[in-house]
Amino acid sequence: MDINLMITILEYIGTIAFAISGALIAIENRMDILGVMILGCTTAVGGGLFRDLIIGRPMPLMFENPSYVIVAALTTIVVFVVMYILKDIKVVESKAYQIVYNIIDSLGLGVFVVVGATLTKEFGITNHFMIIFCSVLTAVGGGMLRDIMSAHIPAIFRKHIYCVAAILGALLFYLIILYSNMYSLAAILTIVLVVGIRYLAFHFKLNLPKVKINVE
């Protein structure tokens, strides 16, 4: 498959996945349809906006190609309608919902790790650390904005090894494309790794160590 076509496909997959993630969080927080759309779109394109600003792209991709925002907005409307129909069912509290939500969110995370590294490298950035940093930022930036706008501590700081999965995925992807031309394999392995780590962390309730201070 042509690399540019694959990147485009991955971008839309990641956009849809993160738009769903953001919309579900907005619905859980009882936001109206406008809030659902804004939070979904912010989650979907926020990380890419951060990346483009850091690498110095004259026109951030979300403005250069508004189709990503349009796809994100349409996705959030679909999610809103579906959840509106199911409003009397305790879907959010079910384990199945939590599993589906984490898989969707993890898929978006893995996809944007790949997209972030690829677009940063294609822009002409050669610094290894910056490519990996922008890869991770693309993946977690939208989620950070989502959590802040919904008045939560960002998930990357508190639960299920979120940011670590993105960092390990970015390292794996960059090392493979650095020493080989197997882009498709690198992308698939990276997404599988990120989703796998996130699912295992969710299933076994794994978190990074925390300082537990006793409050009298």
C-alpha cells in the first residue's frame, strides 16, 4: 500500500476513534450536543494541533484540511444520537461499555503515535528526540485537552499506563522505520503494542506507582 494513502487512512481512523472517545466523556459529564461536538473534535485534532505548532508548520493540518474536523463533528453527532436513544439504559456503568471505550481510546492512541511520528519526520525534522516527542504529543495531546475541558486530571498522569504505552509505541515505530523500510509492519506492530498494553493495564488494573499520603 502507498505510504501516503496509509497515513491518510490511519489519520481518519484515529480521528474517528478519538472523536468517539471525546464524545462519550462529554455525554458522561452531561454536556449538551454542542459540548459533545466540541469535546469530541478537540480530542480528535488537539494533539495534531500541538504537534504542528511545535514543528513550525505554517498552517496546522486541521485548518489545511478541514475534513478531519468535519469527520470528527459528524462522528460526535452519531454518538450523541445513539446514546440519546439508549439514555434509559445504564450503558455507561456496564463492563462492556468500559471495555469498548478503552479499546476505542487505545486504538486512537496507537494510530496517532504512528501518524505523529510520520508527519513530524516528513516535515523535515531529523532530531530523534523531537520526532518521538511529537509522536507521543500527537497521541496524548487531544486526550489531555479533553480531560482538562471536562474538569478531570488528565488520564496520562493517573491511570492505566496511558502515556507509557504511547512512549513505548513511539520508540518501537521509530526504531523500525529508522533501520528498515517496513512502514506497514511498523505501523501494525505499533498499534497492536499500544492497544495491547492499554488493554492489559485496564484488565489487570495496572497503574504506575503513586505516593499515597495519609491525610489525618
